Amino acid sequence: MIYQRMMDNALGGSFNPKYSERMRLAEEDVERTKTGVTESSTRPRSKFEADRESASNPDPVVNSSIGDMFTNGEPDESSLVPVFDRRSFVDDICFGSETFDGCLSTLDRLLRRFTECRISVSFTKSIFVQPRVDFLSDEVVPEGLRADAKKIKRVTEFSFPTSKKSMQSFLGTLNYYSRFIQDFAVYAPALYQLKEEDFEPGGDLSVARQSFARLQQKIGDAPILRHFDRQKEIHVTLFANEWALSSIPP
């Protein structure tokens, strides 16, 4: 979580470069203190003395007003602007553009931000200028975001579960891909409400089997997701049944 917030602050512009030098000096001061040799000391301290003093004296890096960049990011005073208009998942950073020059421009801004925030990346693990990219179980293509065909195939070929535990495993897979499934809340309740005794001989699974087959079909026909376009006409559809209710927050 801390690493995720660090990346968010760095890429989102919450990190202020004017603090970099002050933080560096504070870190050096802490390192000198750990060795037990300071300008006022005449002899190195024992480990017991160093631990006792560190317990009574707050760490300038951790406890100073600028130590926690997560709570004191000074976003209003920062000269930086967000590199992306969205979050990045930990260190999996993916970006693109409609033109090659646009990609280079974004990459240049991203690398400058990494330099300012002292974040290193592995060049050998980085890929550039690709027509499609596998990213967090999805495929990023010029048209938008598409579910990974290989992972979808495993779901569509999944046999109807023979136990509640096996059904829960199938539903757990659907949790991620539910955003690709229109009317997911219509078909999924018939599977969520199943009990262990429903899988025993004589149990009625006819409705569950129909919902199961319908969900597999919808996953196989999963659409490509695109970014929200504010320029287009907006349609809002609400849905409610015995198990699910959709609403619009105020």
C-alpha cells in the first residue's frame, strides 16, 4: 500500500522537488547518527546508547513536517502536473498515444518525473512502441481494453461445477470479468444463491445451468472497453431485482 501511494504521488504531481534536498540532508544526518559519530561526540556510542537515544529522539526523516510525503504532499504548491489522468497499478505503468510523437512526449515527461522523485526502473523489463500490450490480465489495443483471449477460453471451457466450492471458484473468476458482461447482475444471482444440497442427487439446477451457460456465452462475446467520452450523449440505466439494486450516487 505504501509503495502504491508513493507511485501515485510521484506520477500524480503530489511530490514537490523543493523538498528533495532537505530530505536528502535529513537522511544523511540520520545515517551519521546511526554510526554514533557526530560533531559533538568525542567517542563512538555503544549500540545500547544509540538505541536508547533513537527511542527518545524522533527521526527527522519520519517525524518531520516534510517526512511523510503521503500526508504532506503540498499539491497546491507543487510545480508538477500529473503525467497521467489516472492511477498506475503499483509499478505496472502503461501509456499510449494516437501518434508516435505523442508516445515519445509522454515517455519523456514520465522519465523526468522518475528522475525528480528518485525512482529507478528496469530497462530490460520495459517495452516500447507496441501495437498491443498484455496488462493486468487484459489486452490494451488501439481500440481500447480487451479481455485476454487465453484467460477467457479457460472460463468458457469450464464445466458446470459439481459442488458449491467449485461454483464459488467459478464466480471468483467472474468477479474480474464482470465489467465486460452486460446484465451480469441478472444472471449471477442464480449461481450465488446455490446451496450445497442443491448439488446433491435430486437437486434442481436447471435455472443455474441456464445462467451458467449464458454467462459463459457473454464472456466469450466480451466487448472492448473504451475510455469515457464526455462529448457523446450519456444514457444511464438503472436495474433492480430480488438480489441486486443499482443506483446513482448524489
